[in-house]
Amino acid sequence: MIQSMTGYGKATAALKTGTLTLEIRTLNGKSADLNLKTTLLPKEMELPVRQKITESLKRGSIDVFLSFEPSAETAAKPLNSQAAKAYLADVLGIAPEIGLKAESKAVLLASILRLPDVVDSRKQDAITEEDYPAVEAAFDEALSAVNAYRTREGEALYKDVTGRVANILSLYDEVEKLEGERIEAVKGKLLKALDELGQKVDQSRFEQELIFYLEKYDINEEKVRLRQHCRYFLETIGSEPCPGKKLGFIIQEMGREINTTGSKANHAGIQKLVVRMKDELEKIREQSLNIL
């Protein structure tokens, strides 16, 4: 079954320092355009993660988001008590000179906590080497969710485009029904024009020229080729896992035969049917751009 290029997947990884949340969103694209929108992923993990994602999703515009919620222990910044005591002792040593009162000690302590080296503000890595297996498992889970989403969307796409191909074939059946009427109408116009001219013509030669003239409006070849292209479209979408690009080429050929039918129609009823076929084909083209 085909897949859509639209997908979404989410997973979490419980790390020693907190919880890592991973989201993957995909849209249609001509190739695998991967954007890692995070600074949390260690450099040594980036290449393997990129390979894992592109191998799994194959094609599309892929955005990856990582967020980290630290645990309470990790969020609390460690206090350098030795440095704090040293600062406090120095300040209290000069307290009598500056007239520091006892009730001012709370304000003093708050000020000391803002001094250099009292609170360790160094940034700790959210993902460490021992977390790699848990992070990889989260990526596997998210990718599985994306592919499941794509498969569900693909089922809807398959039903829509195959139904529209069937509509095109049905409309061409209606064209065939009008074909005999169209030929008689063209023949009638020519005979009427001759009558108005009041000229006598060689009937045998006239019939011969009429055959040549009507051959220019013959759509039998277009009819055969369009039906072949429609069958090929249905075979391709039903048998190949990633037929998106190939379907685009088949749609171009289908459009060429429909356009040629319209240029040869010379009949209002057929022209209306051609317009409806073009409308169906355009909707197929739009939908096929999202097929993997």
C-alpha cells in the first residue's frame, strides 16, 4: 500500500537527568530534506540519526524537534558552600566598619549567592553517552509512528486517486458514445457549405476528401493510449511501495492524450467531457505530489 509524505510521530525517553521529548513532522518534498531543529543532540549522534531517519522515511520535508525537561535534582544548581562561606566571612569581617546590622544578613546572603563561583552555572549536557540507547529507541518509536500515520494517509490517497482515474475512463466512454454523432455533424456541415456555394462536385472525390478530412479528427489512437496510461497508473500505484515520482510521469502522458482529444473534438458535448476529465486529472496531479 502506498504512503503519504504527510506524517507525525512523537516519543519520549526517560534519561537520568530528565525527560527527552522527540517529535517528527513530515510534508511532501522531491527528496529527503531533513532539518534537525535542536541543539540537544550530541555531534557524534547526529550522523547516525540522520541516516536512520532518511532510511526510514525516504522522501519528504522532515522536521525533527527535541525538547528536554530536567528532573528536580538536575534543575537544582549545586552550591559551592566553601566559596559562599569565604565570601560571607570576608563581608562579616568588615561589618562593624560599614555598620552592617544583623537583620541585613538575609539581604547579604542573597547578594553572596550572585557572586562568581558560588552557584555552579555550568551547562550540563542533557544527553550523555550512556543515554544513547534510550534516545535511539525513542527515534525508532517516533519513526514507527510517522510511518503508521503515513500509511493511514496513503489509504485515503489511494482511494481518492484511483477513483478519479476510474472517473476519467468513464468520461471517455461517454466521449465514444458521441463520436459517431460528431462525425455525422462534421459531414453535415461540409455538405451544407457545398449546397450554399451552389457548386456541383464529384461525389466520389468528395467522399474521398471527406475521409481524409475526418481522419484529422479521429481520436482512436488517443483513446487507446489514454486507457493504456490509466491501466499503467493503476498497476503502478497498486504494486510499487514508492510510486510517487513515476506516477507524475504517467499523469503527464494522460494529460497529453486528453488535451489532444479536446483539440480534435469539434463537438460541444465532447469538449465538456474533456473539461471534466482535465479537472479530474488536475486533482490527481495535486494528490500525487504527496504520494511517497
